Amino acid sequence: MNLTVTPVRGLCGELTIPGDKSISHRAVMLGALADGETTVTNFLPGEDCLSTVQCFRALGVDIKHANRTTVRLCGRGRHGLQEPADVLDAGNSGTTMRLLLGILAGQPFFSVVTGDASLRRRPMGRVTRPLAEMGALLLGRDGANYAPIAVVGRRLRGFSYRLPVASAQLKSALLLAGLFADGPVRVTEPLPSRDHTERMLSAFGALVHRDGLTVTITPSRLQGRDIAVPGDISSAAFLIVAALITPESDLVLRGVGVNPTRTGLLDVLNRMGAAITLSETRMSGSEPVADLRVRSSALRGTVVDGALIPRLIDEIPVLAVAAAFADGETVIRDAAELRVKESDRLTTVCQELTKLGADIRETPDGLIIRGTGRLQGGRCQSHGDHRIAMAVVVAGLAAARETVLEDPDCIDISFPGFTEALKSVCLE
């Protein structure tokens, strides 16, 4: 089925954002490896996180849903996972596959991890190569660069590793493998990436230490605990931009995670002239959260590059939409990582916004957008990529005529209920 998006006057009212996808994944993984019970509230019941749940059920973990957003796990401890009877299916989730490879590398059994057609095209070598250096045996296509990947778990060695790129998934896979190593594992980043794994490992009782850009984990037991997942700022980003570019907006988003490693989009939009204010800033466990008020704003172009990129890598498709409505030119650089996401997001966002009338072109590592202040609407494709799909929907809300999105179902990967949430606050 297709989704038809009609222009709106603005977004007004209040919304509570669904749970953070990254944190939901990690809560299930660490709860599975902990001793005792873990309860996760505001869990994101999106397809990616449910893939993580299914994988750990296949590894012998008792996981029950009290309701759609509350999950209870009976942890099996660091050494309690069981050899799966079948192939583990990560679906479309790169987080599931990469972090799971780190955990499986230290298990005393054989396992195979695969995913859907999109995930099987995404490179895994940056994870499998350092895991092999730690002593794991991983086998797969092109030297274990592509799934399916078979893992023969072994005793892992402690080591020090310098990441070639700022990647939270790679960093997390190695830190999780460090739980099973025979000594400390030190990971040094070129730039700070999201730090949910380090925060949550510490909350579960792991021995984790950060010194500048180096994170060290010492093998240690985990203890089950309650985790309250904050609202996902990457999901909130689409509502934020929609409110900024439609003329009569005044929108409040409750309980959004504002971890400083994830708030690059807010920094850039504020620099572009966005009217975004934070209030009721507080801690939800180990994560900071706040309420955000967003009002219609006249935006201006800017440059986005360097250390900002890891802090807003998932938000670049919708940032491109904001840039299309800004006054002047926006240049995005150092974002080649987007070429190995669910789609080549530099190409797909350029293709789809061009169909809507945007003045946009891609470069080897980014985008150049000349703001026109208006898009025309048109017919677009999602490319099976949830963030491209939602970016098109946001653009359509502020276009001159209706926009038709083909294959919108992928939105459920990260934001189930997205269209219903929009309808509840849109002024038609």
C-alpha cells in the first residue's frame, strides 16, 4: 500500500515519543547477560528491537512482554546462553547483528547470524576483523564481511584497538566481547560516538572506565535491574523538523532523550535559527531526558561536518529536508558512513527530495542543498529504509501539493505509530 501525505498548516499539541531504539536493543542484550531479573519499560516494539528479542529467546533467554512496551527478562548470566538450534535472524537490524557478533564471539558454542536482503548487503568486516584479533573464529562471505556469518565461540584475549571510524556499533561490539575476554579491552575512538553501551554497562555493574576517547572494560558480572527507556531523539527529529517547516506549529515533545552524544541535530537546528527550547531536564536512570518545545521557524543554511556527524548520523535525511526549506546553502560533509546504512542514504535522500523539487546534489561524503523554501510534492519511494520514508513524509507535510510514498511499511522498524502520531497533532 502507498501513503498519501497532504500539506498541513502546522503541528500543535503534545506527544510522547516512543522508546529509544538504541537503548531498547542494549537493555535486552545486557538484561540477557545479567544475573537476575531485568524489567525494561518504554521498550520500543519496533521490528528491529523485536529481532533482538527473538535472537535472545533462541539463545535460551526467558523474555516476556507484560504489554507492548514493558519487557521482563530472566537473565542467564555471562556464561548461561545456550547454543541456538537454528540460524539467528537479525532481520533488518544492523545493531542486532553487530552487537550480537561481539557477544557470540565469546560463547563456547557454534552459531550463525543472518538478516534480510538489505542487511546481508551491509559490510560487517569492521566488526569481524577485530573480533578475530581477539581470538574468535568467524566465517562468512568475502572473509566474513557479509552475512550469513558463522561464529565459533572461543576464549577471547584482552586487547587495545583504535577504531578506524567513529562507530557506536563497532565500539559496542568490542566492549560486549570484552565481557568474555581474559583481560581488559580498550577501545579508542577517533571522535566521540553515542555512549549508551558504556552508560548501561556501568548501570548493570560492569567495570567500565573512560579516559578521553578511550573506553576500557574489564571482564565483570552484570546484575539485573530496571531500565526506563527515554524517548528516541532520532524519532523525535522527524516531528521537530515537521514543526519547524510548517507555518503554524507549536509542538511539545515529552520525555525525549538528550544524551549529548545524540543531540547534534538540536545544535545544528539552533544554529540555523530554530525555535527549540528544552525544559524539565532530568535523569532517567543513566540517561538525560527533557521536554522539547518546537515552533515554526525561518531557517538559514549552514555547514555540518567533522565531530558533529557521529552525533546526528541518523538524522541527516530529515536534516536535508530542513535544509531544503532554509534560506541559503547547507553543506553536509564527512558523512560517507551513510552509504552503508539500510540504503545508501546519500543517494536515496538526494533522489527522493529531487522528485519533490529540492535543489540538492550528493558529493562523495555528503550533500549540498540550496534552500528554496518550498517543495512541490510528488511520488516517492522509501527504498525499504525507515528514515528515508519518514523524511519524505515530513517533506510532504510542507509541500505545495500532495506527496505519495510507496512502501511505507518500513517505518515500523523504528517508529510504529508514526503516521497516527502525526495525524493527532497536524492542523489541516
